[in-house]
Amino acid sequence: MIIQPHIQGCVARNCHPLGCRAAVHEQIERVRATGTFAGPKRVLVIGASSGFGLASRIALTFGSGADTIGISLERGPSEKGLGSAGWYNNIWFREAAEEEGRVALNLIGDAFSDSMRQQSIMAIRERLGQVDLVVYSLASALRILPDGTQVRSVLKSTGSPFSGLGYDLEHDALIPQSLDPASEQEIRDTVSVMGGEDWQIWMQALAEAGCLAHGAQTVAYSYIGPESTYPLYRDGTIGYAKEHLHASAEAINLQLAGMGGHAWVAVCKALVTKASAFIPVLPVYLAVLMQVMKERGTHEGCIEQMMRLFGDKMYGGRGVLADGHRLIRMDDWELDPHTQAAVAALWARVTPENFRTLGDFTGLRRDFLALNGFGLAGVDYQAPLEPSSLLALHP
Ligand code: NAD
Ligand code: NA
């Protein structure tokens, strides 16, 4: 079969398995070109199959020689289709890491569940002994609580509605989008799914099971953004969840104090991922930001952000470079005042007619397609792919 990209709204409905391999290898090559750092050797990555979690795993394995266990919720090939990009990312990452002699175990299932925590604890004992770092990088719309209750996160504003131009990836057009104000229950539910409660449960379980090495650290990922995006992010439901995540870092830090451990939040820059493409209006800001940061030479992708996080700000030999609130500011270049002034000026001029000439929508589309294995150099997209060869691949 020949696979063409199928985008619906802002969701990719398929992926190209061999393109996913090229994308994973591209990230590995960028790490190799950057050089090594003296980082952790045994790492658990929760949310390891795409976006920041995958980039973390690649940076740590190929930059610091880390053995890793990665948890993700992904779909393999079935009657319904070839499976998700993250499914293949796991496979290609493991193959490349094992070629280097590294442990790279993939656990597929619900990271919010106690059974996944137990499975991970057993795997850590068996394969790594203990871990020196836990990366928490989940992005999810659903959390199933231990009692079976399903809680859903929503992307809404709070207080008053917010509207603006959004980007329709399917039709390459700008369209009006709006965020309705969330109810109190919706805010609480989003905090339950995307806040820090589950992160804290993980760290408690790992500590009690003796899986954390002395001095172990943990980091979760957050976003704050410039004031111009506050109505749709920081002051929206997701912003409340991130606020909770930040507070959880303080609580987890205290929890780890007895064993010399620390908890941090890395506040990352806005980037195209499966999760961020889904946030109303934000992709227009993203395209304008990409335009400006590329012009200024400060643009970074997921892998560059994670190399700078681990290689410089966490394990660069100067201790962890965080502010007084346990936040590691990886959004420093995004929030640079000159950058933001240029972004604001451009963003104000964007219309459904001129957007392609003002923002880097071409780059945004290219990055989005690449997340799903499309448009990568060196891949023969005309060569038919034999679905049965994919069934033989295992995470
Ligand atoms: P992503 O969608 O690329 O990755 C999410 C990961 O979580 C995947 O590996 C997926 O398999 C896993 N996952 C989801 N639900 C799961 C479940 N129930 N059980 C196990 N695994 C599950 O998203 P991302 O953009 O890399 O987001 C990761 C974190 O980074 C989020 O906290 C996000 O808010 C944060 N962040 C993102 C941006 C951005 O611009 N993309 C910026 C700053 C911070
Ligand atoms: Na991730």
C-alpha cells in the first residue's frame, strides 16, 4: 500500500511508519551533532512516545548514555489501520538505542492506572535497579481514576469567552475559533487530568517501592507563554492545571527531601506537537513565533529544547538553573522582549488573506506532518509498504 497523509481538522488520522523512523533518526543525529553531557544513566519517561517526552528520551540516551523505560498509550496495527505514530516511534527508538547497547524498554498502557505503576516498578527493579530521573510528559484528554471514574480535560477559557483566528490544518486556512468559559467542574476536571496529582502519586509509589536512587530528580513539562496568549492558555482551563503542576513540584520536592531528591518543572517554549495543534487559536501564535524566532536565529524544535534542558540547565555542571519557584525557564528565548514585540506586531496584522506571508505556516505544516512521518528527506513515499511487515514489529 501507498500511504498519503490524512488530516482531519487539526488531527492526523494516519502516519507513515518508515517516515516515523526517519524522524526519530533525525533527532538522534541532532543529538550526536551537539555532543554529550554527564547526565543521568537510568531514566523513567512517562509519556515517552512523542513530543517532549520522546525528545527527552532521545537526548538522554544519545547525549548521556541513559538506559530508559518509556511509558505511552499508543495503538499498533489492526483491522482499523496501521497504528499511531507514537507506536512506531517507540519501536524505532528502541532499535536505535539497543544498537548502542542501551536498555530501552517500552511499556504500553494507561499511565494513570495503578497496574501501570506496578508494571513499571517491576520493570525498574528487573532492568535498571533504580532510576536517577523521572520525566513526566503526559498530554491527555482523559484520566481514569483508580475507582473507574472517567475525568475529561477541556480546552476552554475561564470567566469570559475568547475568540480569535485559528488555523485549520486540514484546509490550510484561517478560521474563526472561540473558547467558551468553563464551568467550575470543568476547571476541576482539567486540573485532575493535566495537573500534578498523578505525578505526585507516581513519585510516592516509586519512592515507597525503593525505585528512586539517592538524589533522584524528577521534571514535568509546563507552558506559560506571553501575556497575549493568557486568555487562551494561562487563564484558561489548561493554565489552572499547569498552576497545580507547579504547586505539585513543591510538594514532591518536600517528599523527596529525605533522600536528597528534587522535583522541577521545565517551562518549555510553544512547539508543534500532537497536543498543541489541538489548542484553539494557539497555532496562529505558533506560526508567527516560528517566523520571528527563525529570523532571529533562536528557533528550537523539541530536540533542541530537550538538549538545552538536560545538557545545560539540569546537568551542565552548574547545578540546576531554576528560578525561585522550581521552574526551569526553557521559554527564555520565546519570552525575550524583542521577540515578543515582533510577534505582537506581526500577529496584529494577520488576516485570512495574508497569513501565509506573515507567519511561518509552511514550517508549522511541515513540522506537523513530520510528527506523523510525512515529508521527511530520504523516505521513498512512492514505494509500497507491505502491512504484514509492520505486524512483525513489536514495541
Ligand atoms: P504529545 O501528545 O506529543 O505527547 C503526549 C505523550 O503522552 C505521548 O507519549 C502519549 O502516548 C502519552 N500519553 C497520553 N495519555 C496517556 C496515558 N493515559 N497513558 C500513557 N501515556 C499517555 O504532547 P507534548 O506536547 O509532548 O506534551 C507533553 C507535555 O509537555 C504536556 O504536559 C504539555 O502540556 C507540555 N508542553 C507542551 C508544549 C507544546 O508546545 N507542545 C509546550 C510546553 C509544555
Ligand atoms: Na511527550
